[in-house]
Amino acid sequence: MRGDVIKSAGRVFELLELFDELERPVGLKEVASRLGYPESSAAALLRSLVTMGYLLHDRTTRTYAPTIRVARLGQWVAARLIGEERIDRLAARLADETGETILVGIQNDLWTHYVRAIEARRPLRYVVTPGTQRLMVRSGIGWSLLSLLGDDTVRSIARRSTALPEAEGLDIDPDALLALVRKVRRDGHVVSRHTVNQGVGVLAAPVPRTAVPVPLAIGIAGPVDRLEPRQAALLDTLHRAIDAVVPDRTEA
């Protein structure tokens, strides 16, 4: 858990993410073991969420599971803030045409928050779990998102990111970052190699604000040695797919 997260809040969401990962009911001992909580703390957390109506407790099996109330939380976000249907269509098209992993990210303050991820069908593939966050200053999707912001904001994000524990060991130069972001604006896309994981590349581009309610970027991710020979064709596919979901371009 990040050091700047209130423990009680962090534990609630770690628990919900555990249910999302396992996709089955879980008992007290397993919750405590998997999340590294004292059993007394895990028990108090589970009881509280049962009382609030977010968990069901099966006394026969001594397990807990989320209620439909959890499933309904945030349903409005995807449709209203992200433009769910349009972005799902865009991601699905790219997955079909490229055969690679497709990532969709939005800005969450200093972070790239991945809201969609379609895994490649190939044996060797890059996997990112939706909900994962990475600093914008060190990811291809993040650089695409930064290209939608003003120069002063980009510099501010670089300075603020430097102070985070996750930035330890990173050389975040505001001038160098701004130069990179300006190149993204000129080119309309990012070519990232070995940025987050050695051997992994991302070809990413921002989605125009006319197409989605919030700043959003989409990328094609995979092994560098598989992306590089197809780079020009993949970038063309990426731009054509984005153009297809921009209303004023398709209607022109």
C-alpha cells in the first residue's frame, strides 16, 4: 500500500480488488493471509462491510462475497466520463486488427489510470490489469495524456512527481519531459521502448476531446522486437481507429 494512503481506506479497496481478482467467495483466514492483515483487523473490516450491505456472509461456508451493491457502484462512470461504448469499440477494433495488447488510460492527477486492457491472443504478451496506475511521466500512455495539457501543467506534473516515493531513482527533468511532450503533439503519437518494462514497447496516441468526455489515450503494447518491424503499419492502424470514433471527422 502506498505510504500516502489512509490505511482504513486502502484496506477497503484492497479487499474489493481481491474479490475482483479471485472471482469467488473468500474466508477470513484467506483474506488475512493474502492481504497481510492481522486476523482481527480483517474480521473487523469484513463485519463492517457486511453491516453496510457491501458484502454477504455465508455462515455455512464461513465465506464472504460482494453484493450487487458493489457491482452497481461506479456504473455511471464508464458511460458518462469515459464514453464506454465508443472506447470499447475502439479498443476491440485495435485488438482485432493488431493482435496485440490494447491499453486505455485516463489521467488521475499525476498518474496514468488504466481503465481498459485487452490482452493479446499471442503466447508472448504484455499484461496490465485494469485499475493499475503508473506515473504519467514514465509511460507511453502517460506521455500521450500529457500532450493534451499545457506546458506549465506539464512542468508542474514533472516537479510534483519527483517528490513521490515511486519516482525514486528516476531522472525527471521538466525540460526534457516538455520536449518529449511537444514531439508527441507534433507527431500525434508516442513510440515507447523499454520505458516501464525491459523488452516491452507501446505505441500510443491521445484520443481527441471531441470523442470522449475526459482526457484519454490508447496504446498498442507488446514485445519491442515484435512491434518494431510493424511500427509504421501499427501506427497507421492506431490513427485510423481513433479517427473512426471522432464525430466531427467521421461526419466530415
